[in-house]
Amino acid sequence: MSPEASDYLNPATKPFSFCPGCSHGTVLEALAGALAELELPTNRVVLVSDIGCIGISDKHFQTHTFHGLHGRSVTYACGLKLARPELTVVVLVGDGGLGIGGHHFLHAARRNVDITVVVCNNFNFGMTGGQHSITTPHQGITATTSVGNFEHPLDVAALVDVAQGNFAARAMFYDKDLPSLIAAGIRSP
């Protein structure tokens, strides 16, 4: 019997513990759908997260999980994949953690380590007060850019392309094909 998305989520932790209106719960449902589409055994999947809103996602899954320091999730994921290549390793990181560990992300893309990084981008450090991040839009107002962000945002998908990573995609949380898009990312070596 083929697995369903619900097979990957821990029913004891529902509802998701995100702020009202947050898209992270929808992304977790999409990831669970992608894992089901790929028919991956739960004991062969590792979700890696760090600090931040999306970092609390690990408790919602019935797979192996690794929760580490802010900005270091990609590094942990690379180590796991290199040590255990038979595992499917997926990173859940926010734009804050991506900014802190950007060099790890860049080198993982450059080396084409077979991990999948799902960046949940809400354009700021949401958990700690809404400070601007590397993806905050130009002129965006945040807790630390009250007159508008003077920097231009980092284009994460373009960074993967420049680093010659195998796969990059951009989607909104409400896209109907998000589970299939995440599955395509996981399938891509």
C-alpha cells in the first residue's frame, strides 16, 4: 500500500505551532505530500532544521530529525548525507538561518551534495521580532529597517544557479503543485 502524507506527520503535534496566518504549516503538509509521492520509508528520511520558526518543524514529522545551531543546518545535512548516502536528507531552513549559514548553502550547491534544502522565506527574522534578513525586499519596512531596507535582497534560486547546483525552484506556499515541486527537488541528485 502506498504511503499517504499523513503517514509522515505526527498527529500528536497537531495543530502546527505557528502563528495564525503563517504559511509554514502549509509547507510542512506539502513536504509530507512530496515524501508520500516518492514513497520514501519514514526510517530512510532525515529532516534537518535549525533555530527559527521553521526550525520547530522537526517535532511534527515521524521521520529521523536533527535539530542544530542557527545557520548550520546545511552543514549537518551534508555530513549526514556523506556518512549515510542511502538516506534522503531534507533541510528546512528560514531566510534568517540561510543568511547566517549562507556560505554552507553556497558550498553545498557548488559541490552538489545530494541534499534538498527547502527555504521558507518570510523576508525577515520572524521569531525574534521581525528584523530584516538577506531576502527582505528593497525598501521593505521591518523592525530594523524603519525607513526601508536600503539593501537589495539575495535571490536564493539565482545563487544556486550561479553555484551550478543541480536544481532550484521558487514557489508560493499556496501553489497546488508544491508537493510535486518539492518531490522533483528531492529526486534531483
